[in-house]
Amino acid sequence: MQDEAGFFRFQETTYDLGEFCRITRRSASTDTHPCTLKVDDDGPLLQWNGYLSDSYHSMVLVRYVGFLEAVIVGIAAS
């Protein structure tokens, strides 16, 4: 259960961190949560903690700084 909501603004849109899915290492992950992206050990997405699909071809990425004190935001597109 989440006691606090974590929101941030990026490019004129407000995002809720609770809506982001996790990014984990495929080889080490036993996570069966449906909202988890398992990537290869050398995958560039491993530098990020979570993602949210923005469109069919892009996603918003987040990396936590400290204990949820701030986030670094990026965009991945294909």
C-alpha cells in the first residue's frame, strides 16, 4: 500500500510514479508481476528504474535519485 503519491511534471504533462512499470535484469529477476519489463544484462534500459508507454513507439523513462527525492526523466523511441 502506498502512503504517498509521487507526481512529477515533464513536458507539460503530470505523471504519477505509481503508474510506471519496473525495469529489471532478465537473468536475476524472479519478478512475475505483469507490469515488469525484463531486459538482457547488457540492455541500455537497465540504467532506468521504470517506464510508462507514451505511445506505440515511445515510452517515458524514470531513474530515482535518493529515496524517491527526485527523478531523472528520459524518452525512448523506436
